[in-house]
Amino acid sequence: MGGIYIVGDLGGSNDIVTYTITFYSLGNGIGVPLGKPLGERVGVVRLLFICMLLFALMSAFCSAAPNFPLFVAARFLLGVSTGPLYSLVNTLLFSLAPKEKKEGLTVVFVTIFTLGPVIGATWGGTIAYEYDWRNIFYINIPLILLTACYLVYQLRGYEREFKKTPFDGVGFFFYSLGIFCLGASIITGQELDWFRSPLFITLLCIGGVSLIFFILWDLNFPYPILELRLLRRPIFSFGLFMLGGLFSTYFAMVILIGLWLSLDVEFTPIWVGVLLGHMAIAGLLPTVLLGKKIGRMDTRIPLAIATILFAISCFHTMYFNVEIDFGRIIISRVIAGFGLAFFLAPLFRLCYHTFSEKRNRDVIGLFQVTRALSSGLGASIYTTIWLRRQVFYHDRLGSQLTLFSDQTSQFFSAAQKFNIVGDPALAKLNFYLDRQATALALDDCFYLLAFVNLGLLLILFVTLFFRRDAFNPEVHLISHN
């Protein structure tokens, strides 16, 4: 929510406002695999402290950025520095929690993933709107440093022995190169004009070759940076596939609605936060009320409910227009919030409970990489579609607004009553044209999102032909042991 103010202050365009999020997610995906090998060599607590120091340093770089490209670079490095934290925090939670309370960690994760983005978006957007966007990062620095010192003090003596496992430098280099080049080509493709740009083609080729080499290397190296061999278990691969599909659509819904309300409907960040807050509360209610019952279901049932609710929310959003009211937006957000609650718990169960605890760090790596990349790239892809549809509708509707058309004559006659004539009248006409084109483009994007969710639902329907035990992670864990 603060991105539109950052882009405006640093000389960027609203068309690239999502770069502040997508490049952070790209860096996140690159940094996540470092958590396991560095945690074993340096120590979990020590690496946690180092990552938090780097987070504070990168926040300072973000706040001091003189232009938008340097800000995006700082955001990317911020994402890299925070990537290992996912593995480290998960490791600490699972090791410190009593055995009888480990099942309750799923509720903790669901709460974090539900409330975290809402609180962060509202907090950052409000500071950028009321004060200065640089204060967002200035405030981060003392908070993160105090938290780092507190955690190191509380966790002193947590570990004293370190494993000197080999670090897969070759694998990490080609993984980073492949993910960065492919991700950057997808994110910037619209601005580079796709295959008409030599830079886009170069990034695509380097990224594709590097990623293929990394996969072949990773499958044969004894200490891989990402344990891709876990994907041989179908239930785990299915869980990651659903994770990528649902997170990309969910994140795209949040980003598109947030940008549309801020840029075109002119909602303040506080009101956007109120709308997202309804979605977060709706997402927590099923978790609080049903609790462990969701975890005992066949994982396909809550996933099917989530995809249906997402599809209904998207179909409802399809009918939004420039004269939207607050209540209609809340209805669609509450429906999406219920869907969020139903897909997080079974996905955690599919991914984390399929393997024994000793494989937790490997599972966390693949889970968080999938989450980070699907969220960032999903938002970028759907935002690009939104921008392209805006141009389509602007051209289509604008072609009918000539000096000789009845629509134009009626508008100028109505504008003249308010003493709006000449260039101001033309500017006003273009303003309304832009708003209408943007609203219609948003409808098209949510139409596409609805059918993507229906596609995921169709895949879940096909799995009904498999026996129920095939999608029970605990059964796979027992048979494996």
C-alpha cells in the first residue's frame, strides 16, 4: 500500500509499482535455501542474529534510496537477507515447542500468514500516506535490532555443536542465476516489450539454461541446496502444486484490489486496511471455530472448499465498476478470507506431515521457495494482464469518442453546465475513460482468476478417483518409516 507513494516520490510510474513487492519476493525465494546449510555451519541462533542485522542494514538502504531502481535493488537484497529466517524460525518453533503442543503450531502459522500481510500493508500505507514513506524503514531498524538482541539473549546456550556439512556453492550459484533471470524477465517483460527486447531474450535464455543445469546438478549432488528429491513423493508434489496455484491467485486478488482502490477509486490506506482486515478476520474464524477438525478431514475437502470460495469471490468481483460501494467490496473480501482459512491448514499438513521431523528443514525450504515465488510472480503476471487489458479497453472505448459521436456531444453539453469547456473538458473525458477501462480490465482479471480456481477444483475432482489414503500424509509417513 505504500508502494504508490514510493514510486511517486522516486520518479517511477504506477505501472511498475508492484516491483517493490515482486523483487522482494524474488530475493526471498533466492535467500530461503541458505537457511539450512548456513544454519548447520554457523548455528541457528547466530545466523538468526546475522539475518536480522542484515535486515536492519537493508532497511536503511531502502530508506536512503535516491531513485526507484536503487530502491528496487535494496528491496531485492532485503528479500535475500530475510529468506533464511523462514527456515530458522520454523526450526526454532518445532524444537522449542512441547510435543503435546506441536499440532497447535499450524494455528500459529495460519495466524501469521493471515494477519501479517494485512497489518503490514495497513501500517506501511498509513505511514506513507500521513507522513513519509521513508519512516516505514526508519521504524524497522530499531524494532528489528531490539528484537534480535532479545532473541539472542533468550536463546543463549540453545546450541553448542555445529555440523560442517559441505555447502553446495555450484548449485546455489546456478539456482540464484536461474531464478533471478527468469523472475526478472517475467516481472519486467511488459516494460521491456517482451521478445522485441534483446535484454528480455538474454535473461530468458540464461535463466532457462541455468535452471535446467541446477535441477540436474541438485538431483545428483549429495548435499543439495534444495532437496528436489523429495518431489518424488506424489502427495508432497501435489501439496506444493496446490500451494503455488492458490497462493498466486490469493496474492493477485489482494494486490489488484489494493491497487485499484488506491489508484482509481481513491480509497485511503486506512480504508483499504479496513477492507483487508475483514478478510483477515474471516480467515481466522474457521480456524478458531473448527480448529483440529480441519486437520482431521481428507485434505482434498478443505482445499476444494477454498477453491470454490475463491472462485465465488472472483465471480462476485467481476461485477465491480467505477461506482463501487463499500459493502460490496467487503462481501467479496470476506468470502476470500474464508477460502484462505480452508486452504492454509491442509497445505501445511500435506507438506509438513508427509516426512519425519528430521526432514523439516528440507521441507521448509521447498515450501517457502514455492510460496515466495508463486506470490511474487503471480502478482506480477496478473498485474501485467490488468495493464494490457486497460490499454485494450482504452483503445476500444476511446475509438467511439469522436467529435461527431453522440456520446461526446452529450458529455460536453453536460460539462458545459458546470462551466467545464475546452481542454479541461477533454481532460475530464479522458479521466472517465481511464476509470472505465481500468474497471473493465479488473473484471477481466478476476474472470480469469475465477477460472484458474475452477481449474484447481477440477484437478481436485480428478484425485477423487484415487483412494483416500493416498492423500493422507500420516499414512505416507508411517509407511515410509
